[in-house]
Amino acid sequence: MSILSTETLTSSAVALRERIAAMKAELAAITEELRRAEREVQLITEVIRVRNEEGEEAKPPRSVPIVPEQPDLAVDSQKPRLAEAVVEVLRRHGKVMHIQELTAAVRRAGIPIPGRGESANLIAHIRPHPEVVRPVRGVYGLREWGIEEAVPRPRRRRRRSSRSVTAGKAATRRPQSRGLVVSRPTRGG
């Protein structure tokens, strides 16, 4: 006879499922509240930027993109949250950051970087974001700072030198015998 009956285990599983459902609902509400607060900060920052520009010279205000409502937590929701967190880290820093600095700052902020948590993973998540620009290789900033995106240079293919071509051919040739007879062992003998 087992200590825990099937009835006890079944009721525990039902109670845990109900608790999980309640926690998911609470998480969805908190995530929505967080998204709205981040959007509010974005709008306030935009208002401050427009006011500062109006004081310098009269420019028409840049249109503010409207963030679409997210009905539920999606599997791919990590990308926008990470990218928004990086935008916030850059705003707080106030100037462009090298990817290594940015990765360290994101880690210090307690934001998980998917994959192995390397810089390449962070780059993959922030490159598509419309607010993030790369003015120089390995350096990232915000478009709102007036930074231009670097134009990628076309990669030039290096031609192999004639020396390396002949060295490569020589390595694939069979060595010529120099009068020595080399006997090869036969199979089975």
C-alpha cells in the first residue's frame, strides 16, 4: 500500500493546475501593465525630445509609432521585450555603446539573453528593432539621437595568390619515387 493514494495525487494535480492558471493570468496582467508603462515612458521621452527641438529650431514633430496591442503572451515575445530593454539601457546610458558593454549592461539589469547569452544573440534580437542603429561595426545607439546607420561595405573576395595555388596543387599530388621501391602490404597476408 502506498502512502499517497491516487485520489490525493489527483486532487494535488488539480490544485496545482488551478494555481498555475491563476499565476498565468496574473503574469499576463503584469506584462500588460509593464508594456503600458514602457510605452508611457517612450511617449514622455518623445515629448521631451520634441520640446527640446522646438527650443532650438522649429522642426515638425516626428510621428510616434503606435505599439499594437498584444492579446496574449506569444512564444516569440522574448524578442520585443529584450529589444525594448536594450533601448531603455541605451537611453539611460545616453550615448552609443559597444556590444560588449551593452551585453554587460543588459546582464546587470537582470534581463536574460536567449541562447548562450552571447553578444551575437543580443545582436540578433536588436538589429531588427527600428529604434536601434549601428553607426560603426560593433557599436549601437538610438535613432532618436540623430545617428545614421552605417552603410555596409561590400565584402571583397580575396584572390588566391599564384603561390598558394601551386602549393595547394603540390599538396594534392602523389610523391614521385626517387628510385626506391616501396612494397605495400597486401591484404590478408
